[in-house]
Amino acid sequence: MPQIVTNYIELHICRKTDHGDKFLLLKRSDKAKIYPGIWQMITGTIESHEHTRDTLIRELKEETGLEPQKIFSIPRVNTFYLAIADKICMSPVFLTIVDKEDIVISDEHTEYRWAAYTEAKDLIHWPNQVDSLEMIKKYLDDKELFGKLVEV
């Protein structure tokens, strides 16, 4: 029977530009143990000693070299089955706003792209992560709705 685990995060990165919101997507290395070559936002594992906010900041720095201006909790938790570990995983969704365009990707990835919303939707591999992006876009496009997000 699969175990249910809750030590994962999904972090979407947005940069405001004169040409609209841009979302950072990273392409997983072809040498990755799982899901090689797919495009995604930052995903990561919360260490046993870490607060979730600390994980978000650490993963952002490790995978992109970026610092967050703000981080928001999106009212959504993705679930997925991790076949190689026989686990059902629950992953809360977050959004960070950054002001820098240049990044330094880690060895976990081979490429990155600042994509407009429609391109990002097309690139992201997993449908539930596309659903997260759709929800985030609704918040970004509606100031009143955006004001309801909780900053972490």
C-alpha cells in the first residue's frame, strides 16, 4: 500500500515586465532519475528540519540563484503518485515574484525560459501543474483577488 507524504513543494516564479507576466520554467536534465527532459517550475523536498518557507527560499536559490521579493501561498495542493517510491505525494503550491531576469541554473536542469502565460501552459508537462498556473494567472490578473493571497 502506498504511503502518503507531504514533504514536497511546487514553486512558480513570476517576473513582471512591460510585456506582461513572465513565468520561469526549467528543463530537467536528461540524466535526472525521474522525469528527465520535462519542463516545469521549481519542485523540491522539504528537509525534516526545515520550515516550508525556508525550503522555498533554499530551492529558489539552489536552482536559479534568485532571491524572492515575496512568496505567496496559493490555495491549492497538488497530488501525484511517485511510482519509483510507491508514494502518494501532496505538494502545496506557491508563487514567488522576482525582479531579476538572469539566473544560474543548477545541474538538475539544462535550460531555462522566461515564458509568457500561454507558452508556459504549453511547455509544462503535468496537467495538474498547468492547473496551478491557471489559478495563479487568475490571481495575478485580479488585484482584489490577489490581495486575498497569504504571504509566507
